[in-house]
Amino acid sequence: MSILDNALTSVGTSAQEGLQGVIDLAALADRSGYHRFWISEHHAMPAASTSSPQLMLSRLIPETKSIRLGAGGVMLPNHSSLMVAEQFGMLEALAPGRIDLGLGRAPGTDGATADALRRHQSANEHFPQQVLELLGFMQGNFPDGHRYENVHAVPGPWQAAINRVPTTVSLPDFWILGSSNFSASLAGQLGRPYAFALQFGDSDVDGALDLYRKSFRPSGIIDEPYALVSVLASADEDAKEARRQTLSNAMGMLQMFQRKPFAYFSPEEVEQYPANLHERQVIESYANNAYSGTPKQVADRLEQLHDRTGVDEIMLVVTGFTRSALNTTAQLMAKHYGMSANN
């Protein structure tokens, strides 16, 4: 199991406090034996403080020892492929064998902010080409005659060759993220690991994973399909409290539908909100989508998901109004499964 942290900064919490909470949770996940710790990319959202997973990862490297650290993900159309290759080459040089690069094509924000980030409307259409460019920069293997044949990401294999470094240069693990058939097919065709984001709603995870496996082509990086599913999770010894902690996220999603800023209000404020019937249905739907309850109740749902999908990994998108609630979820699930950093 792994953890995804959205760098939640709840109402009444400063960015400094929210980011310190990310550092604390990463260290806790490392001590508890989780496999990966990923950070998401979001923009212009009051409840999320990591507009740059790359910067956050550089801060987490010295705070952890063995857990893999990654971006879940970098929204590639927001960026230059060369710069992403350079940044993750640096991270890999700082923590060899521990860096993951997950790529998505969603903007990670609202339409107006996406316009400010991307400057043109067709950014998503070029995502597959951007991914191939990024791979070319990272691996240093553009074909002869390519316009970037002599453009190289540093650090990387080209730099090592020029500097006569005898050891093999490691590269970040490269993932395709998504919640659609498009991302599943692309991951399969590229022969890369695939991470399906189930936390956003009732997407067809079974269909996407089936398409990924059927379209998979061995890449030399992995020879068989390898998939991860991420789910919203909140665990507490008191099942009612675990569910209450999911209300903050559910209210944030309602606000997004209403074109309001995604903010994290307390469960008490959500319970007191005078929701109409439709609003209440939205809040209940997103609260129900979370895997919440006692550790055993959460584990039962996780195991049902695993049995149904056959995924190789499950990632907990820990949720709750307070950072302590996120830590509690991580601690309780690690304890339930008997995890430790030595496993």
C-alpha cells in the first residue's frame, strides 16, 4: 500500500502548517512501511498547497529513508517536457532508485486557471506527443534527425556519458495517471505502469484496467502490465468519526461543481450547511465514495477492490479536516496490516 497526499490546507490552517503536515506524514509513512508517498499538483485551490510536487519532493528526500517519493502527478500540459525531465533527473540524482514520475493531462484546477497555465486550448490534444518528448529527454534517445536530437536533460544519461561516469544512471519510475480509457490505452501502448484515480467518483475502473492489460506492449522497462488504483480513505477507531472526516472533501467537491473555490471546511460546518436536496445528494455521494470506517471496515473494502480488479498496488488518498486525521488513517491501516519499514 501507498499514500497520496494532496497537501490539504484546511480553513484556519496556514500554508506553512499544511506543508509541515505533508513532511510529517511522509516521515510517518516511511517509518510505517508504506511503499510510495506521492504528492499531487493543484493550482489556485485554497485547500491544496502544492502547486509544485517537484519542490515538495526535494524537501521530503532528507526526511525519509526508504519509501519511494513521487508526483501523482505532474500535469504535463502545464509544463515544458524538457524542464520536467531536468527536474526529475535532479530528484533522481538526490535519491537514486526512490523517485516516481506520474504524468497526467488534467489541468489540476478550474478553466480560467488552466488558461493562465497553458495559454492555448489544445494542450490536452498534444499530451501523447509530450509524453514521448519527455521520454526522449530523460533517456537521451531521440532518433537521428529529430529536432531535439542534440538537446539533453541534465542530470541524465548523456551527462554521465560525457563526464565518463562508469556507473549506470538510474531514471525515475515513469507512470501514466488517469481515470479514463484514453489514459489506460496510452499506458498500455507505452508499456508503462498505470495508476487509476478512483477517488474522483464512480469511473469505470474495471473497463480501464481491462483495456490497459489488453493494449499493453512490453517496453523493456516492464514486461507485464502493472497497475495501481488510488482511493479516498479515512480510518478511525470510531467509524462515525471516520465518515465525518470525509465531509470536508465532499463539501469541497460540491463547491467545485458550483464554480466556487475548493476549500476544506470542518465537518461541523458541513453538517450545519443548509443544503438543498441536490446539494445534499452530492455531499452524500462523495462521502459514500470514500473508503471510511474502522481499520477493518476500510480493509474489507480495499480487499474487495483488490479481488475485483487484481491491481498490484492500492494507494490511499488520505482525507480529513485535520492533519492528525490523515496521520491516524495512515497509522491505523499500517497497524491493521502489520506493516513496518523492515517488511
